[in-house]
Amino acid sequence: MRLLVALAGIGFAVLLIMMQLGFRSALFESAVRYHERFDYDVALFSRDSVFIVRPQPFSIRRLYQALALEQVAHVSPVYIAPAVWKNPWTNDRHSITAIGFHPEDNVLLTKGFDDGRTLLRRQDVLLFDAASRPEFGPVKEAFDPQHPLVTEVNDRQIEVVGLFEMGPSFGIDGNIITSEDNWLRLFPERSRNDIQLGLIKLKPGADAQATREQLKALLPGDVLVLTRQDFIQREVDYWNAATPIGYIFTFGAIMGFVVGAIIVYQILFADVSEHLKEYGTLRAMGYPNRFVSGIVVQQAAILGLLGYIPGLLIVHFLYGAAAKATRLPMYVTSSRAIVVLIMTLVMCAISALLALRKVRRLDPADVF
């Protein structure tokens, strides 16, 4: 019974640690989907923007000024803002991220985008993110290319003429993309000359780092000049340091480690207390502390391994359920599984060392 309790406790600790690390990884991975899938070498972003979900505008002139550099091959302005989507089945309204661009520019490297972007030359049409959360309605299931779905965005009637796949994040529930002309019809108060993101493609062989430094010297200080890695890291740093979400998930993993260590310590301490005579006999026979301590440490390692396996299996199931419910990228990676295994063994080793204090102070004469 004590063995089952110990395995359940360790399995729970593994479950808690893996879930917290999984959510933390999903936070970072989903937050940089656009950063990774936009087709660019260098990006321009407003210095006043905090993160991509709520970007601040800057002048489109900055993007065209970048064409002064010989190594710049092409520039693409991108318009980003939250819009209000009307669910055509329930008439409920939900916030959705709307992105506008030149239909001639293949700015997004994701499934469905290249096939559907030419359709966006028409007025009042858009592509819908098939991986969006379910509150926007069963758009993916109901979509028929022969009979476009009609709904409203920002109280303007619009047709869904295609699907693409991006997925939600902790800051984005759903996505729609359209041409810049259609985007400006959805946001009539916005100016065509104010963009939220500028994408710069370089000529083959051009160095992105060197171009970034040249653009920093060329452009005014109201825009950030970022390579792809800079842009991704800036978003990750925001969610990890500037918001409490990354801290919460990290703290949850630490608490899982502490809870597991306490459970294992209680089990081992009770076991050591019940077998003091046996340990005393070993000491009286001349076995050193190192040998006696090794027995308890081995016991802790065995408990850790036996408890880790069912915990990992349950986590695999829960990851799938969480991914289906939230549309976030939740899956067991080999690196995360190895890290948690090492954490479990360290957790059990610490508990064993704490429980061994009684054995180290043991005097066989006192036991008998």
C-alpha cells in the first residue's frame, strides 16, 4: 500500500511538472507563430508596440526608405488590428485578429494561404483561420468554395472565400486575413500610410545582421529593425518577463517538484523508521554509512522511475485533451520528457538524502 501511495505521489508530481512546462512551451510556441511563418529576412516594428497582438502604427515611409539599400529585394506592408467577428450561427460577437497585405505578396508561409490569396483581390472577402477557437462557429466544417459563407466583421458584410491554418495563442483566439483594401474598409478610421509591420526580403546572399545595422543607421528611431531571430526573441521575452503568465507556469513546475519531494521524503522517512533495526544490524556488522545510504538512495531512484512512467502516460493523454480543447500546441517532446525524468530523479535523491539523516546518526547500541 505504501508503494502504491508513493508511486501515486510521484506520478502526480510528474503530471504537475509536465503540465506546467507544457503550457509554458505552448505559450511561447503559439505566441511566435506569425513571427516564424511570415516570409521575411528583416522586420520593421513600431518602438511603441509591446507585442504583435496589439501593435502600434508607424509610417509606411520607413518601409519604402529601406529600399534605398542595394541588398533589399522587396518590401511588404502588413496591417494588423483586432476586429469584431459575428458568429453567423449564433450572432454572438467575438474579438478576432485581422491582417491585411498586398494580395500579390506571398507574405505568409502556411497551409492554404498561397492558394487563397489571389481570391482576396475581390471586394469584401477574406480567408478564415481553420484552426481558430470554436466560438467563431463551425466555419471549417461549413465552408464550401461554391457557396461562400457570409458573415459580418466590424458590422460590415463580408464573405469567407478560403481557409488557411495558423492557430490561436494566449493573446489571439482566431485570425482572418484579407487584402489591404478590404482591411481598410473594415477599419475606415485607419490610414493607408500607417502600417503595423513591415517585412523586408533581401537579395540572395545578403547578410541580415549587417542589413539590420545599416537600416538602424538609416531610419529614424521610431521603428525597431529586427532580424527574424530578434523578432521571435522579443515576443518570447515579453510573455516570459513582462507578463505574469510565464512566471506562473514556471512557479507551478517548481511547486510540483517541491510537492513530489515532500511526498517521497515522507514515504522514505517512514520506511527508514520501520527498518532501523535492520540498518542498525548492517552498521554493527561493519558496513559503512555509504553502503547503508546507498540502499535508501537506490530505493528512491526505483520509486522515481516507477512513478515517472504512469505519470508520463497520463500526461500524454492530457496533452491531447488540452490541445483539442484550447487549439494550443500541446505535445510531449523527447527533450521535455528527459528533463522531467532528470528532475524526478533529483527530486527523489534530495528526499532520500533528507531521510538519511536519521540513519547517519544511528548508533547500533541504541537500537538494540
